[in-house]
Amino acid sequence: MKRTTRDVLLSLGAVAALALLGFEGSRLEAGRAALAAFVPYVAFAALLAGFCWRVLAWARVPVPFHIPVSCGQQCSLRWIRAAKIDNPSTRWGVAARMAGEVFLFRSLFRNQRARMTGSRLILGDCRLLWLGALAFHWALLVILLRHLRLFIEPVPAFVNSLERIDGVFQLGAPPLYLSDLILLGALVYWAVRRFRDPVLRYISLSTDYFALFLLLGIAISGMWMRYFARVDILSVKEYALSITALHPAIPQSLGPLFFAHLALVSALAVYLPFSKLMHMGGIFLSPTRNLANDSRARRHVNPWNIPVNTHTYAEWEDEFRDKLQGAGIPLEAEDAEHAHSN
Amino acid sequence: MPNTLIQIEPKQPAGDWRDPHVEFRKGAMCYSAAAKNVAYLGLPNPRAWQPRESDWKLPPDWKRIILDGMKERLRKYRSFRLFMDICVRCGACADKCHFYLGSADTKNMPVMRAELMRSIYRRYFTWTGRLFPGMAGGRELTEDVIKEWFYYFYQCTECRRCSVFCPYGIDTAEITMMGRELLNLIGCNINWVLEPAANSFRTGNHLGIQPHGFKDSIDFAAEEASEITGLNIEVPINRKGAEVLFVMPSADYFGTPHYFTLLGYLLLFHEIGLDYTVSAYASEGGNFGLFSSHEMMKRLNAKIYDEARRLGVKWILGGECGHMWRVIHQFMDTMNGPAEFLEAPVSPVTGTVFENARSTKMVHICEFTADLIHHGKIKLDPRRNDHWIATYHDSCNPARAMGLLEEPRYILKSVCNHFYEMPENTIREQTFCCGSGAGLGTDENLEMRLRGGYPRANAVKHVREKHGVNLLACICAIDKATLPTLMEYWVPGVEVAGVHELVGNALVLTGEKQRTNDLRGEPLAAVASAATAASEASHA
Amino acid sequence: MNEREAIADAVAERWLARTIDSYPEAARASLRNVSDPFRNPAGFALKENLKALSRELLGAMDKHAIERAMDEIVRLRVLQSPGEVPSFIGDLRVVVAEMAAPVAALPADRIDVLLRMEAEKFASCRAQIEMLRQKEQRLRAQWEAQ
């Protein structure tokens, strides 16, 4: 079997198994209790602890050398305009650069220029990647914020506004959320891209497929609950509020689909700290992006700066003294005795 | 007539990059370091060996050494640890490396080059990798993996182009540096890095030129500069009490076309009456230690500050060199500083305080000269460069470690009437490497260099065809050494020159005699056309 | 574009596909992305020059045009694998055989001419690489003699 096929089947199988665990497990009383009252706490704790542990593990390691990657003009002479964000020389510049990366995925945007031929706009593959990545992450943020409706009573005003904007087209009942559509679309684009592009097939690991399938599983199960199964939101809210209050109460009306969704989300929470999904924390610590390019203006200290063996001037002069004399180059010490007495 | 030559493709892993098999073919590998160089520098396992042999004579506990070495560096370098963890395999970097674009070798994709290291990291340093190596992308560390590392980490010029496009800035140069450091621990290094390093350690410069040789070269250049201008140009060596210590790459006083850049420096310094000295001890601005290990870099760089202190200068001026400036700008102060015995650099001619260099106390000559030109302190006649139709190649390190982009352009546009830029996505921070940096600029891997330099050459070809460009200007000594070969193969008819060669051409020195030739001895365009007009008139 | 050019372009398209297929699988996708000549110089050069050669093959067989296109392709291919190198004109013969008239009806000696020019070009590029290598070695010897 080809490597890609094997990897895809393995990861798909793993996700399916997790979903099934939730789906079927909820049919048993013990399973239901475990899934609803135990697993989420463990998962959340794992997420919190794991995330902190990973970030701390990175943060504890020093940054010995000042190695930002500069894009654009440096800040040097006053009359040359510097690229204050792409090549920042101040902390504010770095903050702006980081914001550009985190909110707009600036580096991913840097790929091939989009070109107009006639009236057609040609987006290179990597601009599409940028668009897909941006769409996914923002849609995910909106969805996460909307889920606050389930955990907070009364529902905060901004969540209501968000839902209004999200469902602005008022399509269907319950109204179709744009964020749902965008999230699904972006995930499908990513999956298709990873399967179809031979370069990506070559470099992908089974964990890459697993992450995608997991997210797709969560998205699909969540959307199915909202648009097709029409799950009872009040029951879900009752449950959510109860686990936040550390007094889990599991309404009977919560069906297996809900538990599948819950199982997948819990799996994601546990998986995240051990995976590449930690890039969300890592980016802030990347020395090529989070340092100002003021390397010659301010001294960066290496905490473990170790002394090294060099060839000193005295040793050099010793070795080449006669050549130096012959060439008439001034010496520190006219002869070896003077050198050693200095 | 045979219609198909037998197809022998290099053996590719059957769809699985984890197979480490590589074939060391002529033209795509560098010779191993000579034992004497390894021993002189105090590095482990000096011995006679070559990559094409099957037995690399590694120390018996090589595996433990490598893994311990990784563990140590994971503790000491946040970049290493982070870059091992956060790659999401989005593929944005894949087609950005010049070696990949020229060779179609998939392991030259930056993501794959990193995976060569990451796969070992996962297997030995992560829980998922220890428990499920196959699924998590881990693999066993075998001798074949070491060979593969040697092959690919000496096929990266540490140009950092990939890092520009990565959403997190994952820097393959960092990973390559770690890889080379680890390989050093078991004695796998290349001669083209270690021999210059050993030379530089001993004599102060990569070429191993001893003080009298240095003086001869400098005096020769001073004499030629005097002859060209009819003035008396002298270059002090090891002069105490000078205001500025000038440090340049050794190729500037020994190589072509670097030598013409040197003439340019000398003319400029003479014209502005710069109170400077060069040093026979700090006779190398470049630092091949950068291509070996952080420790080697620090050892070789110490001499610059030491000499500045000994000579009692106020600040340091650096010449046109690429990797030298990566070291000066990002490492020197940290490694060899603080340079409290120096002052914040101030141009003695314009009074400009170089704020951006106030800690390291070292200024790039393009910053210095651009400042002079901006203040109108030197007289220039750009018509003297009319025979050149120039374009500018941003060298990797000034572009991506500093952002020194506009200063050389400003100078070029002031000394050249004909200047054209190459396409946007091949210059500035997106510049394509020459394919020969980081110790790879040797003749035994010429085919690899020509492949790696193809994207850059292709862009030059474009401006040659479109605008008749016949000169590629750059500010890197390795570029000047290797771009001529690249041009001769891909874009014949394009010469290579330093920015300060063109400055030297255009500079109108006070009291100089009439210039009829450029610094290369070629007749100036104005002179040539005047001569043609004169001979036509005499024939009429 | 007249009919002959259209047919030539069809030949070039198939020829390009075959040539790209001779590269490793993971490299093919990058090579196929031929819209930007600077982001993918190898693929772009291949596409443009195979097109030019096809047009000459079905057209005037202009020596200069063939020489130029051949040079651009061979110059890169000769670097790919030192030693035996696949003949891309060989691929052309296969493509021509697969297509219907008027392509299949082409005189066979036209392809023989291209094959000969390809072999000559390989030889001259290799010779140039050797010459450049020796030049660099001489320079290095000069430095080391100091």
C-alpha cells in the first residue's frame, strides 16, 4: 500500500474510532457518565496543563543570538525610509509585525504576486493557501466565541451581535452561519490540497491528516447537530453550565451525535499540546519574528556565553615576528623576550 | 542513430523520504576536511576519509555523541527547539529554495531538509515519536542518516530565503547550522570550510596570507591607485591611534573582481582624508566559522575587537562582504563584545552619528558612502560608468539579516547612469542566493552550484535581454568569486563588480589626473567615443 | 496562430508532460506551475523551449532558433545527473509516433537532426563546465601558492 494511502486510512480510522467511541459509548449509562462528566474535565485540564508546559518548555530555553529575519529596508540613515513593520527596529514594530503575522498571516501572503491578465485575477497557489488559512482561523475564532453562548448566562451582548452578523443572510432556519460555511470550506480546501498536491503528499505525515480529519469531524458533527439533527440548544446549555459549575448534569435529550462531537472535541483538546497545533503558541516565541532588528544598536546578551580559545595578537605576532619585521610593520614587542615580559 | 540514451535517474526513495540513502556523485558533493585542519582547530576525529567511501570511520560511540549533542543544543537554542516543533507542513517554503528549483531534488525543499533532523528529534526526544515513530514521522538514527545529513546540510547555503515565506519564520539556516555542529562532533566536515577557518585562525585571513604577503598586496593596490589618479595614495597597516579600523574580506586584496572594489575603497578613503588603518592581524572580515559552528565563529571573530582595542581606534568600518555582515550584525556584539573601548560611530566627514551601530560600533561601508553622497561630500561623474548597464544583486545576508537594501542602490544610482532592477520577486528580501555560499563555493561541486544559481542567473538573463545589462553589482565576496562562473555559464556577457568599484570609477578626486580608463583598465565610454569621433574626424 | 502552430503546440504539450514525468514525482507539481518564470525558472524554460522546438520541427527547422532553444534546455539538463542523461529528444520521437498525421508523417531525419544537435550540445556544455572547473582550480592554486 502506498505510504499516503496508509497514512490517510490510519488517521481517518483513528478519528472515526474516536467519534464512534462517543457515539456508541453514550448509549451505555456508564459511558454517558464518563463522556459527559469525566472526559471533558480531563481533556480541559490536559489542554491547559499541556499548553502551558509546552510554552514554558520553549520559553525556558534561552535565545543566545539575535537572529531576526529582516524583510525590507533596515533602519539606518535618517533619510532612508525603513520598513518599520517588516524590518522592525523597535518593540512597537515587533508588536506590529507579530500582529501582522497572527491576524493577517503576513508571511504567507508574501508568496507569488497575484496577477491580472485582462480582467482575470490569477492567484498563485500560495495566495490561495493564505486565503484558506486566514478563512479557517478567523471562522474558528468566531465559532469559538459563539460557543460562549452555551457557557455564560445571560448571554453576553457581543455574542448576540456576532451571531446576528454571522447569520446576516438569514438563510434557512436555523439561519446558516457564514462562519460554519467558511470553516467547512477552508477545511475541505486544505484536505483536498493535501491529497492532490504531490509535493504535499510527499511531505505530509499521518499526524497532518489526523489533525485535518479531527477538525473536519468536529465541524461536521457540530453543523449536523445545528442544521439537521436540530439538537435542543437548551439541553446543551444546561449541560454546559453544569460542567462549568463543576456539578455535571446530563439531560436525557442529549443524543449520541452530541457525544460524538464531545468526544472529538475532547480528543482535540488532549491532542493539541502534543502536536503541531502548538504553532499557535510557538509563533510568539519565534526568534526570527519576535526580535527587533536593532542588533548593532543594542547588545543582546547570551546567557550561556562560553569563553573560547582564540589566537591572540601576541601569539600571532610571536609566530610571524620575523615576517613583520621584514615587512616593516610595527610590532608590540621587538623580540620574543619582550613579548613574554609584557 | 541511438534515439534514447539509457535513462539512469538518481535513486529516489520509493515515495518515502525517510529512506536516507544518498549517492555521493561527482559535482554534487564537497571534499571532506583534511585531517590537519581538523586537528589544528582542535576538532574531534581528524582522519583521512572521503564521502564516497562506505566507511566514514566514525567514532564508535557516534550515535550517543550526536544525540547528546542534540540534547545540549535543544537546551541552549530556543530557535532549534521551536523549529523542531512547530512546522505544520503547509508547503509554503517548498518551492522557495534555489537548490530545489535548480535540482528538483525533493530533500532540498526547506521543509524536507528540516525533516531530516526533525525525524530524529521526534524519535528520540518526543513522546509521540518514541511511542509511535512511524506515524509521528520519526526514524532511527543510523550511519546512513549521518551521510544524508552531510549531503543535505552541505547543500544549504544558509541564505534564509525559506524563512521569509514561512508563517512562523522557521529558519532552515539555523537547522543547517545545528546539523553542521553535530556533524563536527563526530568529525564530518568539509575542507572548503575548515581550511579557510584554520588559515584565518593562524594568519588572520582565510587565504593564509602572512603579514608580508598582506603588505605586498596592500602596497600593490595603493601603488595602482596612485598610478590611476596621479596622486600619492598610501595605506597604513597596523597604525595605532587611527580613528577608524577598516576590515575587509581577504578576497578584496587577492581576488578578481574584488580587487577593483579595493581600489574603489582606497580612492574614496584618500579623497575624504579618512584617518584609518587596516590590520595584518585582523586581515579578514569574513568568517568561515559561521559555516562550521557558533564556537568557531566566535573564535575567528574575536580578532576584530581585539585589534580595534590594541590599535586604539574609535570605531570600525567594514567592507563589502555578505556572511561577514551576518556575523558582525547579529553575532559579534553578543559573542565578542561589549566594545566599551570604542565609541558610537560618527562619520568624520558629515558628522552623521550611526545610531543603528552604536553598540556594535561597526558600520557598513555602504551606509558610510551613501551618507557621504547624500551630504554631497564627494564629487561624482557617473558618465565614467556609462559603459556599464548595471543591475544589483542583493546578497543573502545583507538582505535578510540586515535589510541593507537601499544604501547600495542609492550609491549605484548616484554613480551609474544606467541601472535596472531585476524582477521584484527575485530581489530584496526575496533575493535568490548565488548558490555558492556557506562554504559551498568550491569547484568540486560545480554542477550543484550552477544548478543552485540558476534562479538568480535566470533573473539576470531577463534584464540582459530586456535592457542589455552587462554588469551585475553586488556587495559580497563569495558572490564576486562565484557569480562570474555562474554568469559565464548561464548569461555570458555579464561581468560582476562590487559597488565600490563603480564608486571608484565615478569618483572625481581633488587634483587627480585625467582618467581615461576605468579601474579594470578598460577605456571609459566617454573616452572611447571621443576617440572614435576623433578618428572619424581625421578620416573625413 | 495558424493551424501548423496549433499542432506544434499540441506536440509541445505532450512532450512537456512526458519530460516532466521523467522527474521525481514530488518535483513534478512544482515544475508544472509554469505561470511565473522567476518562481519556476526550470519549468518555464522547459515549456517555452519545447514549444519553440516543436514549432521548428513542424516548420522551417531554422538552425538558429533550434540552437537557442536546445541550449536553454540542455544547459540545465546536463547538470541534473552527471553521467548518463535522459534524452528529451528521445521523448519527442515517442510523442510523434503517438500522434496522427501530419505529425506522424514528419520525415524521420528531422528528429535525427535534433538528436545530433542535442548530443553536440551536451558535449559542449560538459566541456564548458570542465573548463570553468579548471579555471577555478587554477585560481585556487594561485591563492594557495602564497
